[in-house]
Amino acid sequence: MEERLRKLDHVFNPRSIAFVGATQGAAKWGFIVYNNIIVGGYDGKLYPVNPGRQEVLGLKAYPTVRDIPGEVDLAVLTVPARAVPSAIDDCIARGVKAAVIISAGFKELGGAAAVAEAEIVSKAEAAGMVIVGPNGQGVCCPGGKLYSWMPLFYPPPGNLAFICQSGNILNMLIGHVLNAGFGVSKAVSSGNEALLKTEDYYSYLAEDPDTDVIVSYIEGVDDGRRFFELARQATRAKPIVALKGGRTESGVSAASSHTGAMAVSGRLFESACRQAGITLAKTINEAGTVAASFVNRPLPRGRRVGILTGGGGLGVIAADVCSEHGLEVVELSDATLREIGRYLPDWWVPGNPVDMVAGLDLSIIKPILEILMESGEVDAILLIFVEAPRIGASTEGEGANIAKIWDMVTQQVATHIQELYERSLELEMPLYVTANLERKSGIGGTLNAAPRTMMIYESVEDACDALGHMVRYSEYLKASGIRP
């Protein structure tokens, strides 16, 4: 990693922060971001900079960064755009190593504002200082209790890193993985990317020991060749899941006014991503779901899929979606089918998908999945367990209320799935579970409280999409001479 990128350590793990624009005006970003740093539990030195105040939220304030007596690793700027150049001059004079410019009003406006951004970059590069932004919402590093950003939430530590040119999309992507039971290693709202580009963050995060998966929202690429080369190097170490904004003429126009992003052909970008091993998502939901799928789950070794379902129709849908992804719903051997058949009624029709024909004995799920895992005939397994709605069930009258009994049964299923998940890790056999039990029986809570969390899918399509993307990434690594 080049020395310049090593200075990103000062962005995510600063020992001291100068906050330029700190204020106690509750309706200002200079208060909200500054307060987030304090509320988030940051335990380094925090120096508020405001020439009009003696202190901000109980901490001594300084007129400029030059007046701060101690060493400063990171400067966070929320002052108006017109005040940013002089504040950067102060940072350079004080020897600040990195700056996060949250302020907007630069390249995205064009003209003189774009020139001002370029001048700031030129000064920073000459001084060896790195800049995040401008026109972003900040950064966070939960492991270091750092939340120097605008949103009022504090995600827990985890294995997923985020780079987004849009703050709102960053929040939504993080929300998806939090709902799935995962946390954040590092997140950056890169904004205009005046100095540091998306591909720079790729390079840094590829070597970050706390990050297993990189998630990215991109509106434009300045240097396509550089993006491609750095992305390809990063994906050989870790999966990158990317969402591209500005795929249409209308989107390109919106991106230009949002972050000043340069237009890039959608087809060309998709082709480059495939060659670089980037997993390209089409929606925010897909990006978040697929990214979480890579965490704590082995990659498929091939395209052969085994499907176990409680009802035939869902198996048909799963087979269709798998086929659309180029996956192979294989014919199981007679020996494997005979083994599976020992747990199923006489009217079961042998085949893959394995249909449990709506049987009420859910204890058979575990042994059937173990047979599939150990058969050597599949490379991944999809379990579909979708319970019918119980809305409107009456607890009055003479009939028995069996809801509690069913809850106990489905809780037992949750325990079996956790055991099978651990077994799947031992055998390096990825297991994908589609279930709607999370809201009713606590299956998600059971799995997410376990030592290793597994993504549970809300729909068959989500599970198959994730499986397809992971197969393609596995094949990319093999083609690159890397064992998945």
C-alpha cells in the first residue's frame, strides 16, 4: 500500500481530532457531527475550533487549527465552502495528516467552486495530507468508537466496510446489513472524491484486517484504467459488492449535479466490473443482501445446487431462479435419493428439489440436509422454510389453539439450522436459508446470537441471487489462480 493511503489510518483511527466549525447551534451540522463524536464514545483528544466561542459542549475551543497545542491526526470541517481553503491552509501549517470535508459547494456546482476544490487538492497533495470529500456526510469506525458523521445512529463493529458517494445510500446499505444481524468495520461517505477516489478506499480496505467484505456505491469514475487495476487487485483479497448510480441519461445528469461525477458508459462499466471481479448489484436491497451473504459463509466450489423445500411450488421457483443465474439444479444419485427417502412418506416423488410434501415432522430437515452436504453431489444447498401466515387466528371457542405448539416446533428448526450452519462451515459447503420465521419464532435472533452470524433470506429470489453472485466470484478467484 502506498504511503499516502496509509494516512487513512488517521481518518479511521485518529488519536486526536480538530473539529473546524464546532458549534452549539442544534440545527447546524457543526453541532450534530461534533455531538455524534462525543455521544459515540470517542476517547481520543477532541479540539473544537470556533473563533467565536471559548468552549463547545464543555471542551475548550480554539480560534484556528494553528492554535491547537497538541498534535492533530484528523481535521473534520463543517464550515461554509468559502471558509474551507483557509482552514485547510491552517491544517497544513499545523501538520494535520488527514481531513474530512463535510462542507458542500464545490465541484458539484462547477465554475469557480470547482476551481476552488482543485486548488485545495493541489495544496493537500503538496503537503502530503489526504482529504475525504468534500460534500460527504463523514466517516465512522465503530471499532474505535468513531462516528464523525451526520446521521444519528451508531452501528456496532462488524466485518463489512462501506464506500458511498451518497450519504443517504450509505445509511440505507448499512441499515440492510444491521437488520440482517451484521456490523460495520469502516464506512466513508466519499462525496465528490476530490482527492481520494473509490478505488483508493478499495486498496486500503483490501488490507484492513477488520474488513471481510467491501460495499460500494459509485456515481462516476475519473480514471477508468486506474479504477479497474486497483479494483482487480482488491477483489483478489476480498469481495467487493458495488451499486452504480447514473446508469441512464437521467441518472448521469443527476449524478453530475450531486457530486460532479463524470459520465461513464453503463455497459462499459459493467464489463470492467466483471473483469475486475466486482459483484455488481442493481438495487440497494440487492447490494446489502449480497454483501452480507459473503460474511461467515464459504464460497461455492461449483454451480451444482441442492434444494430442500417444505412445498413444491417454492422449489419450482427456486429452480427457475437458479437456472436463470446459470446454476445447475442437479439430478441426485439413486443412492442419495434412497437415503433421503427413508425420512419421507411413501407419496414423496424423488428428485431435486427435495420436496418434504408439507410434512409436519420437521425433525427430518437436519438429517436430509446432512445427507446432501456429505453426498459430494452438490456445491451449495438452499433450504426454503416458509411458514403460512397465522393472521386472524382465534383463541376463543372450543377448538385447540396450537400456535404455541407450532412455535416450539419452529424454534427447534432454528436450533437445527444453527447446528447445520456450523457443519456447513466445517465441510465448506455453503448453506442458504430462506425463512419467514424470524418475526414469529425468533429464528433470526437465535442465529444472530450465535458465535457466527448467518444471513437469513426473506425471499427465494434473494437467496438465489446471492448464491449466483457468490458462484461467479468463486469462479473469478479460480480463474485468477486463487483457491476460494
